[in-house]
Amino acid sequence: MISTLHIKNVGIIDDLSIDLNEGLNILTGETGAGKTLIIDSLQIISGGRFSKDMIRTGEDFSYVEISMYLPEEDEPDVVVSREIYANGRNTCKINGRLVPVNELKSFMKDIIDIHGQNENQSLLDTNMHIQYLDEFANGKIHNLKEEYSKSFAKYIELKQEISKNFGDDKEKQRELDLLRYQKEEIEEAKLKANEEQELEEKRSKMLNSEKISNNLNEASMQINENAIDSISLAVRALEKIENIDSKYSESLNSLKSIYYDIQELSRDIEDYKEDTYFDEAERDRVEERLDIIYKLKRKYGNSIEEILKYNEEVNERIEKIENSEEYVNKLKLELKAVKTKMEMLANEMNKIRIEYAEILSNKINKELADLEMKNARFSVSIKQEEKFNTNGLDNVEFMISTNIGEDKKPLAKIASGGEMSRIMLAIKNVLADVDKVSCMVFDEIDTGISGIAANSVSEKLKTISKKHQVLCVTHLANIAAKGDYNYYISKDIEESRTKTSVKKLNEEETIREIARIASGNINDITLEHARNLRKIA
């Protein structure tokens, strides 16, 4: 649900905030007051196109922001904004996070659906028709679709794998020659795990052998000629007094321990000195081995582990090619089994769709009759194709004929805006329970209708508003009377500039506005009529 809509610098709108509510929100006002600009702003925040001509005169940017409560989201309180500058720069944010326009559009398509004379977003998208039908089937197709989707993913995987293993003998031979060369090059090197690290350490010692040798000799000399002799003398001195006091004895034991440790350390350093001598042959061997490893890393991986893993993959690929006929035949058998399962699932889904397409068509035709379109005939076209798609084999499209004797045509090709609005309303009313869009916007869908049809339109809108938040711009008193919340849009002149304002009406103000819409005049008769409409509503 949209809780607040904030618009800045769009057309004659200067800085406008509207607090919206659940149920049926009615927007009325004089022509040119800015009602259409509010709908345009909802289009903008939904990722729609924007013309820089819409930026308020004298300003260099337009800004639209909505605050929403979406209980099904992990973070139910959501703020979405879009700022557009005269130079074409465009900034979109979802909860403060910058997003591209396409992500904004994808996010908002399940939140706001706008319908009017020229805008019927979801119903004109033929890709959505099969989704609407499947949702209308009350979950009877859900498990089948899930099972089919898994099979379809496996089907695509198998087809790609088979495609990789087809090709003429020359292509296979060329690939085999390359793979065998790579295998031989890697295996000839006889790589070992951690070998590179060990060689690098050895190479570092070689490069610093003189420095290492000099410092080890210095350390050995200092220990042997100074430290050991000095500690030995200290030990003898303490031995002469160890029986006088226990603390002398303890110090003597500690000193002897140090003496033995230093002796051990001296032997270790002598061993280290032996490791610092390398002949030229040894140096060349290390450098040559590292060159081989670096060369293989450039070609096959960033480490010895990656190179060895790549070699495993090469061996698998060689085996597949050498046994390609057997392997491909195995894949084909697997593909045939998957296709058989998919065909079975697709046919089951087709039967359910045909059954519910008839139910859906009958319900929508009844709604159309209520909306004074008794000659209109709606139907759901289901054609099975040869090629599998994500929904099975079915291609679903909503069709309609608005006059007797005319062939049914795709919904998207209906010319009359007024007819399209009523058709859309009929469909939306039937699908209200399964449509996941939280906010539906109806922009002057009452154009060209009156009397019984107007009453029917108002009833349909009221019904839809029980399941969804509804925003409706209207010029009909019958519809305005149904509002749970009524807003009056007006324009005023301040400091030689026109600006739009909005006011949420109380009950008495709502009755006066219904009276104004009904006859253009507000008097006792029109007010009484308005009260009656309100009472009925």
C-alpha cells in the first residue's frame, strides 16, 4: 500500500504531498488542476518514460517519492524515489540504494498497475495473460508448473550438452589434438602440490646465500666465542655458592638450562650454514623448474592446484570425445525421457487451462454485461505450439469482440479507449483475488459512460478496493460517492505562478463535491441528490 506520495516540480505541481489510505481513494477536481500530473508522477516512479518538458518552468529537476508499506517484504517500510534533471541525468533509489531505471521498473511492476484511456500496463502485456489464467486456476496448476520448470531446465541443459558434442570429424580431431597436447604438457611437468612455494623459498636462499652465510657465521662466532664461554664461567661461579641459599641453586639451574639451549642453537646454526652452499647446476635446476610452472600458470590456471584441476577436466573432455557417439546416444535417451515427461505435464496443464479459460471467459462476459457491454464477447485463446517454452506448450492470449458480427481480436488491438477501460475493469474485477499488484490506479476510466454503466463501474471499483488499494481519478458523481477517502485537486495562483494543491475532504465537503460533479451547481437539490448517492454507496 502507498502511504504517502510526494511530488516536486512536475508541471504546475510545485511541492505536493498526499497521504493515501487503504480502500478506494477518489481524486476529483476541475479540469487542468493537476489530476493527470499526479497519475503521470506515478508513471514516473514506476519507471516510465519522462519528458524534460514536464519539469516545472524555472526549475532544473523534478522529484517523485513514495512511501509504502509492503507486509510481504523483509523490510515492509519501503521508500522509492526518482529525481530527473533537465540535462537528462536520472537518479533512482529504493530505500536509499541507487538502482538503474530497469531495476526500478521491475520492482514497481508488482506494486502499481495504472489503467486509463491509454494505459493498461499488465493487461496489454500478452506475456502476463498465461500468468493471470494460471493464478485464476486456484493453485491447481501450481505443482505441475514447478515440476515442469525443473524438467525444462534439465531439457535446456541436455540440449546444450548434445550441441557441444556434435560436429564433424575434423572439428573433433582438432579439439582432440589440442586437448592431448595440453594433457601431455601438464603431465610431463609432474607437478606437485606446494612445489612452487618450496622452490620460491629455495630460490630466495640462493639469491641471498652470501648475505645468509656471512650473518650465520657472525651469529655462530658470537655464540661460541662469547655467549657460551661467558655463561660457562657464570655457571662455575654459582656452583661455588649453590649450597648456601636455595635461590642461588634455582638461578644456577636456570642458567644451566640456558647454557644447554644455546649449545643446541649453536648446532642448529652450524646446520643452517651447510644449506647455504649451492652449485650452479642446482641454481639452474630451480630456475628452470620455476619457469615451467610460470608458463603452465599463464596457460592453465593461477596455481598448481588449478592447473591439476584443469588437467582433470581435459581428461574428462578427451574421454567424452573419444566416446562421443556412445555419450551423445546416452544424452539423447535422457533427453527423450525428459521430453516425454514434459509433454505429459504440458498436456495436463493444457487441460486445466482450457477448463479454467472457459470459466474465466464466462465470468468476464457477465461483468461486461453489467457494464452495459452486452454485445461484447471475451475469450481466452489457447494454442499449443510445437516448441517447449517456460510455461509448457501453450500460448495464451486474451481475445475480444465488442460488436455482434465482428471477429474476436487480441485485447491489445481494441481501439476505443472507453471500451478498453470497461473491459479492463471487468477483467480486473474477476481477477482481483489472484492479482498480486497492491495498488491499482484508474485514470478517468469513466469517460464516455453514464447511467447504469456508471453505477456498474462504481460497484466494480468498490469491489476491487476490498482486495487492493485503489486510486481513481473521476468526473462521475456515482463513482465519487463510493470513495472511502475523497481528495479535491485544485490550482491557485501565488506570486504570479500557478500551483496545484490537494485537500482530503471531510464528509460534508465530500457531499458538496459530489453535488458539484453531478450538476455543476451546489444547491439544496443537488446536495440532497449527493447525500442520497452517498447513502446508497
